[in-house]
Amino acid sequence: MDSSTFAQRLLLWRKANPRPLPWKDHPDAYTIWLSEIILQQTRVEQGLPYFERFRAKYPTVEALANAPEDEVMKLWEGLGYYSRARNLHGTAKMVASELGGQFPETYEGLLQLKGVGAYTAAAIASFAYDLPHAVLDGNVFRVLARYLGIDLPTDSTEGKKLFARRAGELMDAAQPAAYNQAIMDFGATWCTPRNPKCSACPMSPNCQAFQQKRVEQLPLKSKKIEKRDRFFHYLVLRAGGETLIRKRTDSDIWQQLYEFPMVEGEALTDDPKSLTQTLLWQELIGDNDWSLRQIAGPFRQVLTHQKIVAVFFEIDLEMKQLPNTPPFIAVEQKNLNNFAFPKVIDCYLKDKSLYLRLV
Ligand code: SF4
């Protein structure tokens, strides 16, 4: 198969189908890195407003490095995969303090940055420095699997090696930035997972999947991710206009985000009495009088490996002030919007009118 035909057709396709995106106007390493970290595991439409907000607030890597962590997490709120936000902030600090504000100018150097894998390093190396490194993300895997008719699963060791080799061979090394942008845009908008535009596709005469009528079958994946169910019962304690929250710091999901006191259970319950025997309840409420104002939820959030179901018990306490029990802090309820919460809590805060209906 002629690799130059593929690259030429792809570049012609791009000319006819331009996809303007704000970071394409700023081919500096900081902007590209920022856009790529925001877009990891995120659709462009969802990530775009976040990119614009981050770039407006932090126009330089130094500005991002000097920002308070809570401010960065708050700006990231709703985008998910929060380890990316922590890596973003940590890497900005490192680049600003140890590299004099300059991103590494080689693929290998970029790979040393936290949160930067092979794909992101190739994107920055090609877009910012015009270095010949082929990008390989989900969209590119799909295009290559179909065009070349590759039957190896994209997530197998053997498959990854073969795809990386073939991606490098097909790339137009004379114009890596244009080529990489073209194949990413082509995968995102044309050779899509469902309903690809095969009938109008300039690749179709050489596309193995199209010729063999296997477009729907490719690419192959070997692993199916099992999702674990988790049941969170949040205690929204209320006294004197305040409530308790804490920052999640354990090695679990949602590090550095805030949450209400939480009791995790084997199953979901709508009976607050079943929570009264827990250590957390004893610590925070003890023998104080309490009354249930309402139970809200269940609210659901699906993560890569887990499905979270959360209910919120709003409890009025007969005390003037909430107890001082670290790591919990008392905050005014009207100020909750200043903190970054996981999506499931954000949904609750935005819609506190739903009452519990267990299904
Ligand atoms: Fe993708 Fe269809 Fe074009 Fe093949 S013919 S590259 S499957 S859009």
C-alpha cells in the first residue's frame, strides 16, 4: 500500500474540510500542552469552553503555576478525570520553576513531564516544533485499523506496537504538524465510530475495511472494563447557616475535590437510622438532637471503572455551631459554590428538589 497516497489524500481532505479550533492559532508549546491535557478523554465540544477559560485566566505557564490549587480545581470542575488537573498544575509549577518557563523541545524531553504520554508528547513535538512524531489516539487507531484492515486489538501489546509502527510509516515527515492535525480531524469528524462518511470518502478505494465491508467491526478491542458499583451516603449537616465539608486526599477517586461527610455502604439506603451506628455519625453528631429535613437523590456518576450512586441526607442539628472535627471544615452554605466538588455533588447542589426514590 502506498503511504504517500494516504498522506496526500488526507492533506487534500483537510484543505477541503478545515476545522478551526482556537489552539490551532497558537502553536506555542504551552497552549498546545494546555489544550491536549484538557482534551484527554474529553470531547472537543465539552473541552473547548474549559480551554478558553484556562487560557484567559492563565495566559502563561507562570500564571498557571502561581495559581492556588483550589482555584485550578474549581476551574476544572465538571471536566472529570481530576488527576489531569493535578498533573496540569504540578507540571506548570515544574516548568516554571525548574525549566525557566520553557517546555522541553524534544519528544523525549516532553515525555518526562507528568501527565504527558506518547500521544501528547507527539502532539506538542509536531505542532509546536514541527518534529516528525506521529500522533496515535483513539481517533487515529480507528482510522488506521479501518484503512489498513488491522485485526489486532488496539489495546493489546502486539497491536500497540504494530499501530505505532504503521502510524510512523504513513506520516508525511515533511509536514508532521499538518499531517497529524489532518488525521486527528479526519477521525473525529469523518471516519467516526458510528456512521462514518464512507460513501463520500476519498480513502475508500484503498480502505481495507470499506472494501471488505468490515467498517462496523473495526477497530477491535480485547478488554472489556468491568465497572464496580459504589454507594455513597452524604450527610449534609446544617447548623447556624453552615455545613461541613472536607477535601478528599486519600488514594481514591476525586483527590483534592471537596465532599460532605460520607458513609459508603454495600447497598443504597434511605433510612438515616441505619447510619447512626457508624463511626462518622458518632463523631459528628453523637448524642445531639437532629431532624431529617429531606433526602435527595439518588444521583449517579459513571467513571471509567466505577459507577457511583449517591444520596444526600439533609440533617438539621440542634446546635448553634457545627463541631470542629478535622479534616472537616465548617463553611457557610451560601459559599459552597466557591469549592470544587465532584460532578455527582454538583448535580445535587444544582437540583436539591429531587427526593429519594429508590428503584
Ligand atoms: Fe473511514 Fe469509511 Fe473512509 Fe474507510 S472509507 S477511511 S472506514 S470513512
